[in-house]
Amino acid sequence: MRLLAEPFILAFDTAGAAASVAVARGKTLLAHHSLSLLHGHAEALLPLIDRIMEEAGLSPAALDQVAVTVGPGGFTGIRVGLAAARGIALATGAALLGLSGFEAVAALFPFDELHGREAHFLLVALESRRDDLYVALFEKSGEVAFGPMSVMPEALAAAVGKPVLEGGLVVAGDAAHRAAALLPPSSVRRVEAERVPDALGVARAAYRSWTEGVRENGAQPLYLRPPDVTFPPARRQPG
């Protein structure tokens, strides 16, 4: 692995309702593409990575870091992304970094636009495909204030807390509208539902991590609740 000031980063996200891949050198985006899909991440991901690497004009050996979302999201999608990231990192010697979908959203959020009293916090709310919401709160600095966590709708305002609500917040993520409707209207200054986890944010968050000296972390899956798996009842043995 070459330790460059401006690393070549391969980033991808398969945790949600899309498969997205990006290649960047530092902050400079070289190639990016996203496919909307609920299923079939395993079949779509590697061809998409090959296509983006070709567009970027890079060979796998040039990679310094492979960054992937570790959740929250679909169990299968997360596992597909992690398996691909680990395989590529092992084959190329690149550093392996896992990032949450919340970090991917926050990395592309223009915190410097939160001037004056407009808002003091960013709440990222992601869909769980169930009644609960996946949430994390970020300060203006981009640092995590709390979360990530799973919260039921009726408990969201209490989880966010009165001081945050009084200070005002922007709500982003694919569950932004649902989350905003559960909070006092006076506390929500903006809703940015178009800001969702994507490889672009993964690449930006990875570069920030790289500059801070954190270049790999093992990339373990982030599950905010057990996977939706039902096991058949055990059979009674005769006798």
C-alpha cells in the first residue's frame, strides 16, 4: 500500500435500495455511478466496480484504500459489500475502512451553510423498512452528537432532546420527511430527503478519515436490530 497525501480511494455502498460505486483521488472524484435496486446487489456490484475503475483509468494495484458502508440496511446488501471490500483490499494490499450510512450522508452535508441561528445540528434519519427509524445526530463540526440508534416514532423527539430541538436542526436521509413530521415544526429548519447514503459520501468520509490518520478499522457490520430471520420450530425427538 502506498501512503500518499492524496490517496486513490474505491468506495461503494450496497446497504440500501441502490448499489453505488465511486473512485476518487483525495477530494477529487474520478468516476461514479449508482444503480437503483432492492435486490441483486451481488450480481451488480463487481461489474459496476470494474466499469468505474475503467472509467477512472486505474488498475486495482493503484488503490490505497477501499471504503464501504457497513450499515444500517439490508442484511444481504451489507454482507455483499463487506465481502467485496475485504476481497479487493486483500488482493491489492489497500487499507480497508468501514463507514456507516450516516457518516456517508454527513460527509456531503454543507455544514458551513448553517449560519447564525438557522440550525445547530444535522439529524440523519434512514429507513429501516419497519416502524422504527435509524437515526444519528451530528454537530456543526461534523462530529457525532449521538447514535447511531434505532428509535420508535413516538420516542424520536425525546431521543433528540429539548436542547437540540430548541437550537434547531436540519433533517436529512431517506426517512427525513417521516422523521421531520414527528418533531415540533419550529425545530425543523430544513428537510433534505435527497441526501441519502451513496458512494460519493463514502469516498468523502473515507478521505476525511485518511487525513485524520484513520486508514483502516476492520469494517465490521453495523446492525441496529437483529436480522429478520425466522427459524422453524425444533422437532421433538422420538423416545
